[in-house]
Amino acid sequence: MELRQLKYFVKVADTLNFSEAAKALCVTQSTLSQQVKQLEGELGTQLLIRSSHSVTLTEAGEELLPYAQKTLHDAELCMVRINDLNQLSAGTLNIGVTYSFSPILTETLLLFMRMYPQIKLNILYKPMAELMELLRKREVDFVLAFKPTQPVSGIESHILFQNRLSAIVGTFHPLASRESVTISELEKYDLALPSQGLQARNAFEHIATPYNHFRIRIELNEVNILLKLIRQSQLVSVLAEATIHDESGVKAIPLDIPDNEMAGCVHTLKDTYRKRSMQEFIRLLGESLAVRERQNAWI
């Protein structure tokens, strides 16, 4: 059964005249008659009673007509809906974001909402491991996070900007005037670190030698509170440099250690369909001031 056949049947049922229906559909009368007969053949029943002077619906034709009309209407709505999605005037975009990536995102969120007010945004802030699982389940369309220390099966990581793991201190901290700081120097200070399992903590543990002895005074999974503690104390944290984008009262001092890159990435499933809204959001993010500042810092 084809939509074209239903369309032809409905037009004949509306006009009760093959000649008028064919003219309205811009097809020949023989083509119209053939398509209706094929529909009857597929359904195994007669839909129309034809005579030289009139056309009437059979009982089966009367039964089919409202369903055929609804099917054609739904198909038309489907085309309209797809067109709306392609034109970014409808739809939902689900974005997974790690806590430390959040400052880079704000500018693009505000711009996207102004440009595409009909697109609903669902933003989920979670640790990277949880977000990757949501991505596998297709519960988020893409994930914004720093590059993992190990490749994640089935997921592509597209680099937006290069970044460094840094010691984060208040502007009046003794380290604030330094251009870099070594891992051994961190042992001299009380640390306030992101909780285990968060990206910056994973990266720090990956590059810090196992024989270092750090004075970890507090661990927490809320970056805003962590930065507030840093501003108001002599504590030192270790985060991605981009985490303090647009933050006042704190400074990032790059760690003087090999393999200290933390690339900011868009993570997507391999070989999967990408929403038009997703493509546009990523484009805007790549052009944002926050990302371009990070890119320029590495030129």
C-alpha cells in the first residue's frame, strides 16, 4: 500500500468522479483507475462501485476513507515537522556537560537560545563516565568534556581547543606570580581537589607520580564552591585552565610536567546521525569567544 494510492482513492471518494479526480491530481484517468485497482487488489476487496454514470463507495470503501484521510494528514504533518527540524524551528537538543567544561558553554547557550527560540535545550551536568554511558544509550546527543586519558570504545572525540592542567590559586596566593609550578612544589601547600572520578582529578592522578605526597584537605564535586574556597583561602586546586574562564579572583598556573594537555572536545557516537540543531550548536561553540581565546593561547 502506497501513500499515492491512498491519495488517489481519497480524491475519487471526494469527487465521486474519476474524470474530475484525475484532472485535480494532474494524472490520466487510466493511471488513476489503475492505481485504485492495485489498492483494491492489495486489500483484497472492492472499494468503489463504478458505472458509466456514477461512482459510489462500497462498505469497505466507506470504512477505509477516514483512515486513509488520517494517514495522508499525518504524512503531511510529518513532512512539515521534518522541515521544521531542518529549519531549526522545532525540536529538542540534549547536551551532556562535565562540571569543569561549564564556563566555556555559557556564551554559546545564550546565543543559541536567542537565535533558535523554538529549540528546547536539555543540559545534563554529570561526571564524564556517566555522560559517556548516556551517550551510548542515546539519551544525550553529544558530550562536551575534556579528552579522556584513554580512548572510549564507540565514541569519537573532536578537539575544540587545547588546554592545560593547572594549579588554581587565589590572586594573592604566593604562587599567583609564577609562570609554572612543579608537582613537587604542590606538596608544600594544602590542596582542595575535585572529587575522584571527575576529569581534572583523573588527569592529575594520571600524570602525578605515585610517590608524591599531597596534603589533600578537601575534595568536592562542585566547581563553583571549589573556586569560592580558593578565592577566600590559601588552598590550591588542580583543574583545567579553561575551568576559570571569566572567573575573577583566581589564577591558573600551568603545571610544569610532561603530557600536561587537556584538550576540550565534542564527543559523539561513531557513525551516527547528527541532528541539524547539534551541528549548529557545535558550530557556534567553535566560533565563541571562550573557545577562540583558548585556541589563540596555543598559537
